[in-house]
Amino acid sequence: MHNSTYSHGGHKQRGWVLVIGLVVLVMLSIIAIALMRTTLLEEKMAGATRDINLSFEAAETALRDAEAFIESQSDDSLFTTTSAGIYAQGTELDNSEPNPFDNTWDNDNSRILATAPTGVTTAPRYMIKKVGESGDEGSLNLGGYGETDLTQKSVIFRITARGTGGNDSTQTILRSHYARAY
């Protein structure tokens, strides 16, 4: 009888292919986890940027609404007394508008837009303060922007507007000065 044993030439397998395969698998897993974290961070940043842009647009909408409100007045008599969102000129405590960075944006001290821009949770608000008047100063040439007649009475207003984004924790507060000739 012939004894048939097959020999592989004395080579013994020691499992190196398995070890190398596991190392490659671990490396690929680490890369995948890092990519997932980066993607989540970028998604959060994109959402925050969207919220900031929404709040800025809402605040700008409130500024434009306040300017339209000022333009709709036939004279400045409404701005001689302080009422909801309207503040008269003067230094008395009753005439001073609240700090816009406090949570004082309610119906007692600010005006609300009738329609909120799409995507914001809370309608934008604004405050208007009469800060002064000008007149009898002659004319002003603004270097290439033409002559401005300052002989008629112009009333100067400070507008403070607040807009929120997709949630109320994202807020933008803008302030501008606006003059209207009466």
C-alpha cells in the first residue's frame, strides 16, 4: 500500500492575511467615522448659517416696514409722545427706548409686522425714536450724489429692528437712521 500524504512543501499558514485584513478594516472604519463626523458638523453649520440669514432678512424687513410707516405719516405729530414702539425726542426716562438686547420686544414697547417672512418663527418687530430735526442749514453737496435742500424741515429717526430665524434663539438686531422731510 501506498501511503499518500500530500505536503505543501513545508509552508505553514499562520493567519497573516486575516490580521492584515482586520487592520485594513479597522482603518476603513476610522476613516468612515471621521467622514460622518465632518458631515454632521457641516450640516450643523449650514443650518446655523440659514438661521442667521433668515433672522437678518427678517430684521431688514422690519427696517423697511418702519421706513414705510414713517413715510405714511403726513406730519411728525405722532412722534411727539411716546407710545407702543414710538419714542418721542427727549432725554427723559419716559422717552428713552428700552435696551434692544434685553428681552423687551413686546406690544408695549415695539411694533410688530403684520406678516412675518417665510421661515421665521416670530414676526419681526421695530422701535422708532425721533432723535432730532434739521432745517435752515442751506444746502449740502454729497460729492457726486447731487444737491440736497436742507432749508425745509427734516426729522431724523432712529429705527431699531429685531428679527428671528427658524428658531427664536437666533436673533439679529439692526439699527439705522432715517430722515423724512415734512
